[in-house]
Amino acid sequence: MKKYKALVMLEDGTYFWGYSFTGKGETFGEIVFNTGMTGYQEILTDPSYYNQIVTMTYPLIGNYGINYEDIESDKIQVAGFIIREYQPFYSNWRAKKSLGEWLSENKVLGIESIDTRALTIYLRRYGTMKGGITTETLDPKKFLKKIKDSPDYVGRDLVQYVTCREPYYFGKNGKENYKNFKNEAKYKIAVIDCGLKYNQLRLFTERNCECLVFPAYTDPFEILSHNPDGIFISNGPGDPAPLNKLVENVKVFLGKKPIFGICLGHQILGRALGATTYKLKFGHRGINHPVLNLINKKVEITSQNHGFCVKKEELPKSVIITHINLNDNTLEGMFIPELKVMSVQYHPENAPGPHDSIYLFNSFLNLLEGKIEGLFS
């Protein structure tokens, strides 16, 4: 494919020149970086990245192409993709097409020949900020005005754009019509879809569960009417602060059913328990973040993707802090025994990433059976 000169710009006026390997276009969003060496397909389809332009710190991207097994939602979710060097000649026995072809088909801009090391260092120093990439408006002054006029990332409800529109059933055969619920597995899990990843559902079904997946803003009493064994609150994009309705809905579940939250689900639970959230300077995004399990004193290498965090000092005294981030000591996990609530800030379902924390899915199933001791060890 023909390459087009491209401009990458941050809202403070800093800019970089590169080339689009996916055609012409223009897009805006919060510019962030991910430190994973692999996993670009899962990253691109993770709804938590909705309205974000992702920069990969690993310099060579595209060498294993695209397959149909490793997607984590029904479409590409990122607003744009920035890399150092694109490799169009892929080699992988499962690959069906190149990364460039896939992005182009989905009208997502992919930009290469950017000094991603310099961009990452700049974001680490000054924090993530909104920006844009373009092949159309190559005058930096004119493009900067467009960026400043684009919607802010903080303070917006982005869950509404990624949650499912109708409930559906997910069992051992994958996604099916909601009416096909078979009631043949050991556990029935009600899933609040804030922007979930498919691998979360796969891991539940591998553990003899059936999932009823609901749009994020479904009436909580409608969900309870199905009498699930437990409730799972998924990851999702953006700022948890404006999600007041979702927080109020989750308060209805507290004490009624065991609950497991991941990432945004963890933040929503934190808010439901009375704590506030805050924005991290440049977030945690990658597949090599060390987390200390405070219960068994073991370190877990985790997959992470979040830009906000719960203030652990504002949580009730009944909350047991189970995990902390070893890079910055931020809250990574909590447990409330009397409410049967557990949550983690990171992604134990991996996809991509290490499997160190996959035990948490077994822990939740033990919680469904009333087993409190040994959940995190």
C-alpha cells in the first residue's frame, strides 16, 4: 500500500512526522503507550482502549500478522495506532492477513516511522494527553486547533459506546442468542458489560459456568430476577468519575450476590464503597507490571490497561487490600469478606500477557460456594 506523510500531534503542540501505512485519514483521542512486545491484536480490539491512540514501545510491529482467534471484541476499538517500524511480511501459521490490511479495512489509521521512544519519554514526563494523527491537515497550527476542539477524554461516559446493545448468552459454544440459555453448567454468572474482553467469558465457560451478558445500564433488579450465582463487572474505557448511574446500580448488588470486578469494574466497586478515583500521570499499560499479593507475599507479573485508580485510603476499614502495584504502590486488589466482593485493577484473564493471576477466576468460584479462606493464596 502507498504510504502517506502523516502528522502526530499532542495537545500541548508537540508533534512528530511519520507515514501512514493504512491510507489517508484523520483521528483524535488520548495518546497513550503500551510496553508489550507482542499482543497488538488483542490490544487493538480491547474496548478499554476506546477513544485512545495507542503507541507501541516495542519497535517492530506486524511480523505475525492477524488471525481470527485472538480478537477480544467484535471490532477494532482504538482511535489510531502509532509504531516505529511496520513489517508487512508476516509469518504465522494462523495468520490470515497483514496488520496493515486489517487496519485499512476497518478505516483505522496506522502510523509508522515515529520516534516512539521519544514520544513515550515525553508522555512519561508530562503525562498522557489528548492528541491526533492526520494525513489531511499537515499544517501543525491548523491541526493543533482541531485537537483542542476535539472532545476531552476525562469526564466523559465512554462505557455507553462499547457495551452490548442487547443481552446475550455465552456458553461452551460461544456467543448465542439470549433465549438459548441452557442452564446446564454448574454456575450462572451475570456479566455487566462495561467493555468486556472475550477471554473473560472463555475462562468462565472453561470453569463450568454459563454467562448471561447484560448491557452496562441494565436495571439491577432485572439482572437479579435471573437469580445468578454471582455477578461479574468487566473492564471498560475511560473515566469512572462520571459513571454515577452505574455506581448506583452496583450498590444494589452489594450483599445480595458475590461480585468480582476487573479494571473499570474494580473502580466502580471502589466508588460504590465510598472511595473516589483519580487519574494516573501516564497510566499502566503493558504485560509486565509487577504486583505484590499481600496475602501470600508473592509477586505476580500482570497485564494492565488503565489510566485511573481508586484512592485506597478512602476505602472503608472493612476492605482488605489484597494487591498493590510495586512500581508506584497504587491499589491493585481488594476483598470485602462480609459482602463477598473481590476485585483487581489489572487483567487476570491475560490476552495478552502472563497467566500468573488466572487463579482469581477459581477464587471467585470458591467465593460463590462461600469459601472465604485461601482465596488469594
